[in-house]
Amino acid sequence: MKLLSRLSKPVPVESRYTLEDYAFWAQQAFGSFAFQGSQYPLGVNTTVPPTSAESIGSNFEAYVSSGLKGNGIVSILESVRLQVFSQARFQWRRRNNGRPGDLFGTAELAQLEIPWPGGTTSDLLMRMLLDADLAGNSFTLKTEMGLQQLRPDWTDIGLDAVGHVSSFIYWPNGERVRGNAQEYDRASVAHFCPYPDPLAKYRGMSWLTPVLRELQGDTAYTNHKLSFIENAATPNLAVTLKESVTPEQFELFVDSMDQSHTGSSKAGKTLYLAGGADVTVVGADMRQLDFKAVQGAGETRLAAAAGVGSVIAQLSEGMAGSSLNAGNYAASRRRFADVTMRHLWQQAAGALAQIVLPPRSQGSIVELWYDTRDISFLQEDEQDAAQIRTTDAATIRTLLEAGFNPDAAVAFVATSGDLNQLKGQHSGLLSVQLQDPTATTGVVA
């Protein structure tokens, strides 16, 4: 760890604007703002929309409380991502002439295997992904005592005069006051941001950001379902009484009806009315709302944004009809592993390479890479890879029997069928099967 200084003067940073910032600027410019078709006055202290709307703010704590902890679907999707992502390990990989080579380990990798006392690579990967998924960014600081995760919403990206990353600025307890910041050299911090923010040069964004409305809709439907159950699992009722009913009698009637028919324990109870009262059903019940289909579609879109897929997450739409067959599950698993997980592992390896010194190797480049050979979730991929290797071996044997040089045959397979690798590489010898069996060979009988 290299602590540059405790800041005494401002440094250009790439930081996140909070809802308070937007509210202040809007108040200065317009004095009010519009929300859901209504206009609301803004004071300098205005920080949140009206209490009638359950919005998720663009900050780390809001994503954690309203997303991960406040929505069951997000929690399930994040759990799947964490469980698979955290099973990878790190190794060094050689690159020979631009092509990937073998994996190997050194003592330098111990800081990733035991990142902090009692910690493992799995713990490190889970913390990195949680921060990146919910805040868009993960910052891992290298110290003399091991690695340390910097809370992402307390960390800013320092920029130099030309806009390049110069340092990382950490604000303990999130208190952005002069003299409280700690500035770390960029070589001491691994910045993991798998999904770049298009409005920034280096900052990342959460996968939840594009689907906030889907998340809000799913939460609203869940709350509606709970309210429906709490209201005796019946649709809304409008009760009409005669004009002769006094206000006192009306209040007494309402209290009596609420006590008898409000709450899930009152579901199915017979409703008795007298005195000319008339009951009319208003609104819709769960069946009329097609509740399962509407909420299921939102869950599927959340799963797609997470890169998991409803089949892998065992969501309702993924567990019905043709989605249950083995072919669909295998395709979803392959897509999740190849598109989502391998991208995340590659990004994590690239980020951690900033704080791990690679060994010297003559004649080849050494890079930090991920090792997935022990992940059972990917074993079917390993079987496919074994079949590919068998096909490659058969191709090499065919080329050898056709008279091509062994090195050229191997290069042809390694470059995925580049015929230029075979040009001018024939030995001039032909397989015995190509010879005329009646020709004189000079062999004495």
C-alpha cells in the first residue's frame, strides 16, 4: 500500500452524483421538479421524492436496502452470480506468440489465496462482485497486512490534468470534509468495474441501473399481493347505505365491518348486511389482474439483466413448459458460463493484476488468469472441451499421415485452421496407402 497523503486541497475526481446534488441543482435552476405528472417545490434541503413513491436512489446503500435486501428476485439472482463466480481460482498464464499457454502458480499468488487473516479467494471474489454489482465499482487495496475492500461509495477516482487515473481517494465513514480523505497510489488499488458507465471514463455502473423500473414494479406487485392477503384475500368492496343513516351509525357500521372482515384470518368469512346496505365489487382480484404472468415477465427481465436466465435461477417462467427440458437448461447454463461468468472472471483478473507482481519469464509474456478446472458447474463444458481436443488430435494425425511436418500440423490446429500454416511444410513423403501396391519396391521376396 502506498498512502500518498491526506488531502489538503481538492483533486479532480470521477465521483457519483447523489440525489441531493440533483435536487440542489434543480432548485437553483427551476425551483421545482416534476414527478409522475405532478409538480413539487424544491427547497435546498429536499432530498427525496414524495413518500408515495418507493424509488431506488443512485447510491450504494439504496441498492443494498431496496434491491439486495428488499427484493427476493434480486437476492436470488445475486446469490447465483456469487455462488458460481466465487469458485474460481487464480493462476499465471503464459502467452507464446500471442497465443495462451499453460497455467502455473507461484508464491506471489498467496496474497490472493489468503487475502486477509482467515479469508480465502472465494471471500475476496464475493466481496468484489457484491460491490461491483450493487455500486458498479469494487476497490481492493493492497496493504502490508493483506488486501482490504474499500467501501465503493466512500471512494473516488482521482484524475490527473489529462484525465487519466492518478490515484484513488478514500473518505473514511463517508465524511467528505477537508482533511479526512486518504489518497492511494493507483498501483495499490485494484479497480473492478465489469459494466462501464457510458457517462464516465473509468467509473462503472450496477447491472440494476437499467432495470430500476422493473425492480420497482416487482416490489410494487409484491406489496400489492401482501395487501390483498391482509385485506381478507378479497377484492375491494364499496358498501352503500341508505340516506337515513346518521354519521354515528355509519362510523359504527364501518368499525364493525373492519373488525369482522379485515385481515387474512377473515378470508372466506360470510358477509352479513342489514338495513338496506348494498355491496359492490370494485377493482380486480389476482386472477383478473393475471398477476402471475405480469410479475413473471418482470422477473424474467431482471434475470436477463443479471445475465443469469430464468431457467438457471429457477424462476416461475423458467420452470414451465418447454423450458424444463434438458436442452434448454444446458443452453442457459452455457450462456451464463460463457457470456456472464467468463467476462466477470476476466475483468477480475485484469483488475487484480494491478496489485500482483507477475513472475519473470524468458521468451513469453505472463499474465494473471482465472482457473475454472475445479468448478463442477462447468464440468459439462470440460467434456465438450475434451471432445474438441480429441478432434484436434485426429486432425493432427491425418495431416501427419498425409506427409505434413509435425510442427506445421500442430500450428494448423492451434490457429483454428489457418491453411497458411501448412504452406511449404510438406515433407515430400506420402502415406503407404497412396502407393501402387503392384509397383516394384526393390524389396527381395
